[in-house]
Amino acid sequence: MNTFVRFFYEFISIFFDGFVMIFQGIFNGIVKMFNFNEYAKVIDSYKGSFNGAETFFVVLAVIFLLAIIGIIIFLIYLFIRKMIRKAQNRMSKEELLEEIASLNDKVRKLMKEKDELMAMKVSQLGINPNEEEKEGEEEPQEEGDPSIRFPKLVSIDKAYEGYHVKNYDNTYTLAELIDDFRCFSASKLHLYYDNSVLRPFFAGLACGKLIILQGISGTGKTSLAYAWGKFVSNDSCVASVQPSWRDKSDFLGYFNEFTKKFNETKALGEIYTATFDDNVHTIILDEMNLARVEYYFADFLSILEMPNTDEWIVDLVPSGWPNDPEKVTNGKLKIPENLWYIGTINNDDSTFMVTDKVYDRAMPIDINTKVDPFKCREQDAILLNASYLNNLFKEAVEQNPVSEKDLALVKEIDDYVIEHFRIAFGNRIMKQLGVFVPIYVVCGGKSIEAIDYFVAKKILRKFDQLSVAFIRDEIDPFISFLNKTCGKNVMKECIAYLENLKKSI
């Protein structure tokens, strides 16, 4: 055993001695650079040999060296100051967000305390707010009836009483829909979109219920979702996300223990309305990353992943009341299939980074350019059954599956990314690819364009998690690989993303 110990010590010490020598070398180099005694000795050894002109050049050499040392010290100072400022800005941002969250929690606690105090005062007066009735009323109104805790949803029940789902006898194809939407936006709303945006938008609607529109401010992200609602004759519901949002109660509402009412949001009203009809409904999560998406939208991220839509159920309250809305059973509401969620994000210092958990479940679409106005035929809004739209998506996937050649190409790209970048994508993304590509093709695009777009937005986006400094030497070889495997400059979206990544180094 002693022999092994001596062996192990000598064996492992080679590595650690080398490790120590690295830092010793750096330290010795810095000491050597700033060893002014060495400079003085060199000058002393030559000073008797200099003539008048050479003495002048010696002075210039000393000034030049001092200038270099000064520049190095100044650059180090600038670097340290920049790092300190960056750290301070990050801390200030985090402290501000924490302070907002803390103040929001305090407001909730104070509201709860106020409700409890008011309840005590009411009880001292001998009044029970849960049993109070207005004299002379045979049937209480929803807003004043203490037994009705969802007054807005109950009013929706009344509005849809006796309603029968309408079948609009749609005959559109996906290619016709995308062209009609483009012309409608241009002729009626003066909003102009290129097919390079609309094709992935429609393919994204087919991939899942959550779409993320991202890009620089002012390029028409929110207006695209707004125009879509106008086109299908069912205005989109806008839910403006606030920095204080922490859980689903900020998105859907919450039950007030004092008033015994559920504070219903517009989003909850839109979700509930969608349970009655077969129209296309849209909720816009405007500036969705002002708060952490995985906090306030967590329930929906999980629910919408379930393959059985009968399990798309969200809890509103712990238990049921007799006068609860028709579609709320035991405090639970089923999320309808005819509802899509479109989030818009801007990436700046005031927002949170959208995590992989969210991106993997959504279809991100970049809108970074504005389209010049163009002339187009007049097009009116249409009436569209959500079930018909979903059937169009289903038929397109069944009739135009991704070819074996394209799947082999994606597999080759996947293998390269795993080997060189240590990043892999799972079955969820492959399933989305199997939907995205056929829809993109049916909407008038090419399969290689769809694969290029999908790989850039869903797979290469994961490079944002990596340190660019560590992968910079791999970027140019990857571009060469894409040009060789797919054809020169065929993968335009992927190459553009990689080129931008190089610029950030």
C-alpha cells in the first residue's frame, strides 16, 4: 500500500505542479514587466556609450515604455470599472424586482388584514354579509347575491343560454387562409406582413397553443396577434403582464375571503367564453417576460402538454358552490381547445430571460424587420370554426409527412450539435418538427426553408445558454458543415444566427 501511495503522489503531483506553474508563470511575467531595476541596469550599462542623438532616442524609448505601461494600467482600470458597473446594474435590477415583489406581497397581506378587520366590524354590528338580502327582491342580482362568487362568468352563462354552436361551412385551404389574412391586414388594418412571417405563424398555431413573437420594438408583434383576432371576427383578449405577477392568480384572478367573490380577470372571461362556441379565440400575453413566465403561466405550460385534452383542467377554487357557473365543476375549469395564447417579448434590461422550459413548449417567431406597404385586393374578415382549422392542420400533417431524406438531414445536424456543442433536443421538439414542416410547406414554403427556420429558432437558440468564448472556434466549422451538408447558403436562418453569435464575441 505504501508503494501505491508513493506512486499516486508522484503521479498526481505532475498535474498539480503544472497547474501551479501556470500561475507562477503569469505572476513572474507580471513581476518581470514591472521590474524597473532591470530597466535601470540596462540604461546604466549603456549610458557611457550613447552619443547626443542616441541619448534623445533613449529618452523616447523610456517614454514609449511608460506609455505602454500606462495604457495597460488604464485598460485594466476600465475593465474593472465596467465589470463593477455591470455587477451593480444587475444587482440594482434584481433588488428592484425583489422590492416590487415584496411590496406586492405586503399589499396582499394588508388587503387580507383589512378584509378580516372589516369582517369583525360587520359581525359586531350583527350583520352577516353572506346572508344579507335586499328587502322586496324576489330574485337577487348576480353582482349583489352573496351566493354567487363568479358574477362575470355567471353573466356569460346567461348570455349563452340556449346557444348552439355555429357551423360556418368553411371551405378554405391553408394557402387561401394565409393569403386572405395577408390581404385583410393590408387592406383593412394597414398592417403589412410578409409570408416569411405568416408561414411560421400558421405553422406555430398548428404546433401548439403557445406562440412567442419576439424581436425589436416597433416591428408589429402585438399588432400581428391583434390582426389575427380581427381576421377571424373574434377580437383578441389582451392580458398586459405586470412585473409583480408571481402565480396563476395574477393571470386568472383570485377569491376574496371578505367579499366572498372571485376577482375575475379579462383572461378568465375569454377562457370561459371559449368553452361555449367553436370560434377561434386568442389571448395576447403582452410583454410576457416582464415577469417570470414559468411562474404565472406554470399551470398552463403543464396542462397544455397533456395529450388527452380532457385533462386540460385548471383549479380556480378548492371546492364548488351550488351557484357556481355552468362550466365550473367542483372549483375546476376545463381549458378549451379553441383558444391560443400569443406572447410578445422584448429582450432588454427591464425583462426576464425566457427559460428553456417555456421555449421548448412554444413556437418562437422572430419579427425584426418592418415590411413596406404594398397594394393588395380588398379582403373582409371571415368566420372560422376552430375545429375546421385544427382539421386543416391535421390533414396537412397526414398528407405531407416529413420525408425520410429531411429526417436524415435533421439527424445529421443533431449529431453534429451533440458532438461539438454538447446540446441535444428531445422527442417534444421532434414532434413539433413533424407538424411545423408540413404546415409550412402547405402554406407555400419549401421543406428545407421550414427545417432551416425550425432548427434556428428551436435548436440553435439553445446556444444562448453557452459561453460564446468557449464555442467561438466551433462556429465557422459549423457554418461550413451546414453549407456542405445542405447546400451553400441554403440554411440562411441558421447561418444568420451563427454570424450574429460571432459578432457578440
